[in-house]
Amino acid sequence: MDATIHPNGRFSVRYYFVALSKILGTPNSFFKELSDATGFKQSMGFLLVSAIFSTTALLLTQPLENPLLTGGIYFVNAVGMTVIAAGLGYMMVTMFAGPKVSFRRIFGVYAFASGVALLASWIPLFVWITEPWKWILIGMGLAKYCGLGWRFSIFVILISITVISLFFWSLLPVMSSNM
């Protein structure tokens, strides 16, 4: 494994591109070989760079009335939903398996998977490709990096998607009444 995947807690542009190429090329082995030393800096850095790229691409390709507001919302959504989904995933793992995996590891899985998916999610209608791909990558990461096993990883993903969907579905009446 390349030393850039096992850094000493630092994030760099080189780390970003090495991690990106490994996730795109061999995602299963990327998560299997991901170091225990990988911390919040690397995973959050990866997510932030991808979110910046995705937001910039959206702003440059879509005609928007208020690009700064829209870009800000898009960026906060990209990072915020990853943090929320990772928190929900951590809660599911802790509730059903006990505290056997740290939040840092689970966040790393969600951040790397979401970061890769963000690179194409700004393209209209690509959500039908990037969302399933993101959840497949999360499943690989939970199984390989967190050691949860495939069945339990799929269970965590299904429960997470259900809870997130129900949450947004419950917001629809509130959002539609204010329009």
C-alpha cells in the first residue's frame, strides 16, 4: 500500500489524488488497506475538496439566480448530509452491535464514499448513478474497514436510508405549506 494512504495525520493534495484513484480503481482493497491512522483530517479533507469541486462545477455549469446562496446551500448540504448520515450509521452500529467501531472509522467510510460520489453528483440526473454507488461504497467500507460484515453493513445502510427518507418525507408538509 502506498505510504500516502498511511499518512501521519496530514492531508495533502497528493493524498487526495492517491486516495481518489484507489477508491475509483479498487474500492474494495482501498477500504481493506485503509490505515487505522486515518483520522478526521484525511477523511474530512477528502470530503471538503470533493464538495468544493462539486459546488464549483455546479456554479459554472448551471444558470442560477443567486449563485452564492445556491452554492453555499449545495456545499453545506454535501458536507452536512455526509456528517448526518455518518452519525446515523454510527448510531445504528452502536444500537445493534455495541460500541465496537469508532465514529472516526465510520465517518471515514462515509466521507470517502460521499467524496467520490460528489465528483459527478453535480451533473443533472446523475443522482440515479451516484447515490446507489455511494451506498455501495459505504457498504464496502463498513464491511472491509470497520469489519462489520456484509449482512450487517447492508442492514445498517437499509435502516439509514429508511430513516433519512422518512425524515425528509416528514418535512414535506412543512416545506410545502410555506411555499
